[in-house]
Amino acid sequence: MLNTLGVFTVVVVGLMVGVEFSVAFVMNRILDALPEDSGQLGRAHGGRMLGSVMPVWYISSLVLSTVWAIAGWHRHGTGLVVTAGALLILSVIMSVLLLVPINNRGKTWTPDNRPDDWKEQINRWDRYHYVRVAVLIAAFALLAAALA
């Protein structure tokens, strides 16, 4: 049963990492290459859509990792799971403190109401997101290693 929990956790976290990686290195590149205001409108829509889904995914990933760590407390690999859980907590803290405030502003922007510094805010969000993706990849790698 513990092995099944570990595999399920790795799959859930891995899919989340894949989505966040895709946002950082695929979707945002595509949106930034669109003409005129299309990219900014696409980012606003993505912020609304993913902004409603990702919090549940982040919390679910953290809960699954916590349950795995508690259930397998005296087993091999638990230290890796605990460390991965700490990284997932860090990603949630980063999200709440750094990324969500920018996202909450950006998802309401239109070409008519966006602030003058909207590009700087998007660039800041991107930089924070790159760091968050690195943290998530590390958490995923640790969880995968804990299965071995």
C-alpha cells in the first residue's frame, strides 16, 4: 500500500511539474511571440484558468507527500520524502508571497486597463516562476528517488 501511495504521489507531483515547466518554457514563449495584445490577453486567461486549478494541485501534492512521509516514517527513503515535502512547502510559500499577487493583478488586465509597468511585472513573475519550477523539479526528483 505504501508503494502505491508513493507511485501515486510521484505521478501527481510529476504532472504538476510538467504543467509548470510547460508554462515556463513553452506556453509563455508562445504567448510572448503572438502579435499585438494577444500574448497579454492569453496570459490573463491562463492566469484565471490555472489560478483556479493549481492551488488545489499544490496542496494535494503536499498532502500526499505528508501522508507518504508519515505512513513510511521508519522506512528507507523517508528522508527524501520529507525533504521533498519541505520543497513543496517552499513552492507554496513562494507562490503565495511572490507569484499569486502578480497573477491576481495580471489576470484582470486588458489592453485598456493594464498598468504602464505590466511588462516588468510579467517579467518578474517569469523570473520567480523559473525558481519555483526548479524547486518543484528538485521535489519531484527526491520523491522519485524515494521509490527506489
